[in-house]
Amino acid sequence: MCFFAVAFLISPAAMSQDTKPIPSPRDSVSGTAAGAVITINYGSPSVRGRKIWGGLVPYNTVWRTGANPATIFETSKTIRVQGKTLPAGKYSLFTKPNPKEWKIIFNSEVGQWGDVPGGAANDNPAKDFLIVSVKPMKSDSFHERLTFKVTEKGFVILWENLAVPVSIKSAR
């Protein structure tokens, strides 16, 4: 009887913790680009009224491109990203935002937390496998949460009022 009373008292408290929203929930997207299956697994932070570009995410500094564990980019086939070859496999995805040009960084180390104490991105430059440059643009609509979309032409990073398209082509 005592067990049921304790379970009854604990259950509502445990259930209330389950309903609390997670500030940067994990999300993932998968699709086909240039014949390869592309999967991106990331933490999706919200704008929540903050200045994102040049504020929360500083310019000219490597960013973990998401929240919590490092964002993982996976391709089922060798592809060409912005004209450069990326072999099939899993990579941590980092970026270096700038108002006019972004660096997209595919790092061979996976499974690490996205940043280190003090807030710097946990990108080991010695393991940067591929770095490409892309042009950011104003998005068609406001995106409260960081979102990735995979299209036949590549993938797009969307957050706040910004879209960052990355071209993917077949490696033939």
C-alpha cells in the first residue's frame, strides 16, 4: 500500500518534467541530393527575440551550427559540395558566418559536444576535411527555429531571416 502512495505522489512530479519544453530540441532531416541520401542531425535553437547574426552567432568565428552535440552531416555516396569532393561518410558540420560569405566546414571528427567551455566551437581544424564558401541570402520567410532542408540541389540552412544554400552535385 505504501508503495502505491509513493508512486502516486511521484508520478505527477515526474510527468510535469516530461512536459517542459526543451530549449534546443534535437531534429534531423533526410533527403536525396545528386543521387546521395543526405541526413543532417542537429540541435534546433530558437530565435526567442534575440539578435542572431552578429549577436548570438558572432561573425567571422567558427560556429557549431546548431546547439548541444555537434551537428552531424552524413552522405551515402561521394558527392561534390560547391565543386569540391566529399567522400561518403559522417562529418561534423561547422560554419563560419559572415554577412557576405560563409565557410561551410566538414570535419572528420564526430560524436563530440558542439562547443567547449567558454563557448568556442569544438572544431579541431586539424580534422577539417573540407571547407567551402557559400553566399547567404535573405530567406523567403522568418524561421523561429534553426532548420535544415535537403533539396535535389543540395541543402539549405534556415534561421531567422537568413537562408544559406549549399550546392551538392554528383561526383561522377
